[in-house]
Amino acid sequence: MAHEIPCWYMRGGTSKGPFFLARDLPEDPTIRDAVILAAMGSPDPRQIDGLGGAKPLTSKVGILSVPTDGGADLDFLFGQVGIADALVDTTPNCGNMLAAALPAAIEAGLIEGDRGTTTRRVRTVNTGVVAEISIETPCGQPVYDGEARIDGVPRPAAPVTCGFLDTEGSLTGSLLPTGNVRDTVDGIEMTLIDNGMPVMIIAAAALGLRGDESPGQLDGDAALKARIEALRLKAAPLMNLGDVSHKPVPKITLVSPPRAGGAIGTRTFIPHDVHTSIGVLGAVTVATAAVLPGSVAYDVAHPGEGDVRTLSIEHPTGEFSVEVGMEGTRVVRAALLRTARLLMRGTVPVSPSIWCGPAA
Ligand SMILES: O=C(O)/C=C(\CC(=O)C(=O)O)C(=O)O
């Protein structure tokens, strides 16, 4: 008989995927990952035999637990699940799935919601980044209907507010891991930066682009993608990320002057497909570069003024507003809005041969 794993299938921002409780999954990470791959239908380019959506933004999972060290109220382990690769990567952050972690934990009975608004510190175990997340819980349970709108999601929903502190160097050790605000790799100038997400920021013009091309146009340009991947493989070791040929970081954001009254125009490779919008911590990192004099982003940005300012990061399906708190030219905190929704709750059946791991 199949093993039934409790599961809450959530949309978090512009991503979606199943959430599990750590206690419902095998402890051994190798068996756990085999179970997740089976649940998602990987490896298979169509993920036809599982829950995965055959795109990076819909091939994600969250694993929840309550920490005992006092460092947070909820631990969220994020997994980027390979589609054609049999790989569950728990290295990077994902701010979109993070937005769904608290409602999922309340749905699962792991955390008791407050009456009115529930605010908790949620730690992304992957990097240790802690975010303060607030959701509406009028009677102690999350509500999902509401009037908050985020670009990339067609319907309005209840707001999820996310506040970040201490995101510098999340994976690379420092905001500017090379020690430079600008580097040159294979003749292309770039800013290599990590304020929650390692990102290579390159002017779209440096690659012969305008910067407002559609994701379809960019995804269809095999020569461009090969060039960008070659740059990524060279830049990643400079960012202390080593060999990233099987890693989803760093991301690459091509920047250009804003076209819709925002702070900057973006097209982001994550890293092999073009994002239909932009990731959460990706947007925080691009906003950080946009206000940093000397960076490639600063050259084309309208960075605004003041110790607290809102930067509108333009992307293929609209914009993403990031409020930043600054000390000098340094971003020390970021706040932003997401929405999330429970799409389905149930159990995922997994074959006992996978659940039990290889025979001894
Ligand atoms: O960059 C990606 O692969 C996609 C993400 C990551 C994210 O949310 C973030 O940058 O925090 C997403 O949109 O879910």
C-alpha cells in the first residue's frame, strides 16, 4: 500500500508548490529527496507523474517545522526541485514560497494563529535568513480573499507582508562577494551582489538587448542563453559559489532604464528560464544595487531619495515594489507585499519502495 504524506498545496506570491511537515517526511535527506522527487514527478521534463508544473516557478516545495533554538517561530526549508534532473536543491532562498509558509503552518496545525493578524518570525533554514511575516487571521485561521494585488497573479487576495533584516551575503558571505562594486568577466561589466539572493547584474545593452524583450523572445534565443550561462559559470566562483553547473544560483538580471515610471527595468534568468516577473529576494537584491553608486544598476536606475524609499522594480508582467530602509548608501532592511493562497490540502501517495529507501 502507498504511504500517504499530508500535504498543503500553496501559491506563494508568483510561485506554487506543496508544503510538507518535516515530521511527516523521512529524516534521512537522501530518502527524503527521493520521496519529494517522486511526489513532484521528477526527473521528467513534463513532470507528468507528479505534482510539479514543469517550470522552475512551479517545481518548488516547502518543509515546515517548529524550531527549538528560539531563533525563529517557524522553520521553512525550501527545496527547488529539478525538473529533468533528479535533484532537490536546498541551497537558495525563495521569498515567494516563504510568503506561503506561515499560512501553511497554521493550516497544518503547526502554529496557532492569533485573532486578527498573525505575525511570526519565519526562518529560511537554507540560509538562516529570518523574515517577519504578517497575515490576516480574523478568527485564528488564514483568510485568502482580499484586495491586495501583486503583478503576475491575476486575482487580488489577502495581503502577506514580509519584512527582511540581515540579508546581506545570504549565500556568498558578503553583499559584494568579490569586494568590488563592478567586475568585468569576458569583457562584460557586471555587479555581483547578494542581498538575499546572489545576482549577476548586467546592463541589457551590454548584451545588445533593449531590456524590454518578452520572456518568450529571450527564452527563444539559444545563443544569448549560452552566452549568459558561460558568463554565469565564470562569475559564480568569484562569488564564492564554486561550480554552479547544477545549481539555480546565481540568477542573472539584465537591467535597463525604467519605462513605466519605476526605478529600473529588469529581465531575470533563473538561471536558465526567464522569470515571468522577478523573485522576492531577487527584487530586494536588484533594489539594493539600484541605490548603490558605482553599480551597473545605478547607471540606468532612478534610485529615488531618502532613508526610507520605495523602489518599483519593473519586470515582464508589471512591477514589484520594495521598500528599503537605508543607512548611507547601504540597504539595511526591506519590506514588501505578497499574497498567498491554499490551493489544495490532502495526502500524496508515495510507493513503499521509495518511502523505505534502498533495501539494506
Ligand atoms: O529566482 C527564482 O528562481 C524564483 C523565485 C525566487 C524568489 O522568490 C526570490 O528571489 O526570493 C520565485 O519567484 O519564486
